Amino acid sequence: MCKGRTSLYTILLVVFILNLCRSAVIKPTGQSSSSVNKKGTWSLNQVPLSRQRRDSLLKINPDIRTIAANIPSIPMAVRLFWKTQKFLQISDDGVVNGTAFCSSKYANLELEPMGSGFQRIKGIETGRYVAMNSGGIVYSTNSTNDETVFKLTMESTSYHTFASAKYYKKSLYDTFISLGRNGKIRKGKDTKVSQNKVKFIIYTGDSC
């Protein structure tokens, strides 16, 4: 009889421990995070930050250091007129955008040839360079770096394009400076060579 009670107590104890373990697995601890919400769909906020950053970054041209190390030759004064009827400009506050006015002093630019079709774009008024970062965002900087080099290409339509020399999506030089009709710059990672927003004409000297 006593032996039977001992066996029963042992069984109940095992069942109790198993239930505790099961509860610990199913219930959240407050420190762990799920990557799926109640509807079973993925939420960006629940994806680790390191993964979000990795997914948003463009690929890097392995030859960029060699390209950027080239000594620029004689710069050329230009105005860059996009197919969207805007001139590229660099304002005093460092913003890169577009203007409808050819006479804007911020639209006076210089192209600094880096060899093999590579160029840097500099604002004459501000002394700042156009650049593109790893997220495809176009900005300006006072100093030159790997992100200030662009590949200048004449397309079959006789328009030109500027692609980042450092970053690309699938193939080299597929991430462009894009200027919309509203004068705003679009992220390079959202651009394609077929878009009017990436095409422009080069005006030299005082002509425009």
C-alpha cells in the first residue's frame, strides 16, 4: 500500500515538472522577440536592426579605392540639365536638388575628370561635392571620398547618366543620380537607366 502511494506521488511529481517545462517554452519571457505578429505576417520592426541595415545596403565596387585614388585632371565648368526640366544644384545648406532657373548660382558646377569616364561633381558656389551613400541617398560633402565618384555615361538617346562608382544593386554602375520634376532627388537604389529622371544634358560655359 505504501509502495503504491510512493509510485503515485512520483507520477504526479513528474507530470507537475513536465507542465512547468511546457509553460516555460510556450509563454514569452519578455526578453525574446518574435519575428511574426498575431496575423502570422512579418513585421519590419521585429527584424534585428543589424539585418535591416544589411538588407538596405548596396553592394560595393571592389575597385573603388583604385578609381578614387586617381588624380583629377582639369575641371570643366558646366550646368547639368535633367530631362525632367531641372538643373542640378548644391545649396548653401548642403542640400542637393533641382532648380528650374539656369541663372541660379548654385547650379554652376564643375566636373572633375578622374579618368576612364569617372567624374566628381562640385558646386562652384559652395565648394561642396555631390556624393551617394550606401543607402542610395544623395548628399553633399566638403571633402572628397569614395562616395563622391560617379561614372559618366552617354546613353543611346544622347542623354547622359551619372551612376555611383562605389555602390551598385545587381551590376556595376546601375545606381543613378535621379532628379524629379519637383526638384527632389530620388534614392539611387530605386533608379533604372530607362527612367527620364536619371538622364541629363551637359551645358558648358555660360550656355543653357
